[in-house]
Amino acid sequence: MLRYKAKTVATSAIILGALIVGGCASPQPIGLLYYGASIPEGGTSEVVATKSGSAQCTSILALVAQGDCTIEAAKSAGGIKRVAYVDRKVENILGIYGKYTITVYGD
């Protein structure tokens, strides 16, 4: 019985280690306890950014999510017709509470 538990613990440690190290190769940062990052989504040099608008969504316990964090909602909030670039900000605490904000810059 003790041998079985040792194998289970060792296997679990290997899987957890692989997940943690695998995050190093991710194109985006990963945080198991807390995640707070701003990530550029892209843009163009054809439009000058004179305005900005944001839209936000929230998630609780990964069971309930609400809000409209689309680019269209952010454009509407800022009165933007043409998009110069978009930023995304994500904040998540243990998967219990998450806040997602899209900010659009343009004219």
C-alpha cells in the first residue's frame, strides 16, 4: 500500500512539474495562483490613436461569467470608428475571480 502511494505521489509531482515548466514555453505568461498581465493584441500604423475605449467581463468560480468585453463594445464606449491597436488585460486569482478588460485605441 505504501509503495502504491509513493508511485502516485511521484507521478503527480512529475505531471505538476511538467505543467509548470511547460508554462515557460507558452507565448503568454501563466500564473497558477495569480495572473495579472497586459497583452497587446495587435494594431496598425495606418490609424492614429486619439481616443480609447474599454469593455470588461468578470468571472466568478469559473461558474458565472458576465459582461461584454468585445472589441465592438470597447469601440462603442470610446466612440471609435477606426482601430489603431488593441490591448487586453487579464487578472485572475486562483480561478475564483477573473476580470478581463479589452481597451481599443483609435479615432
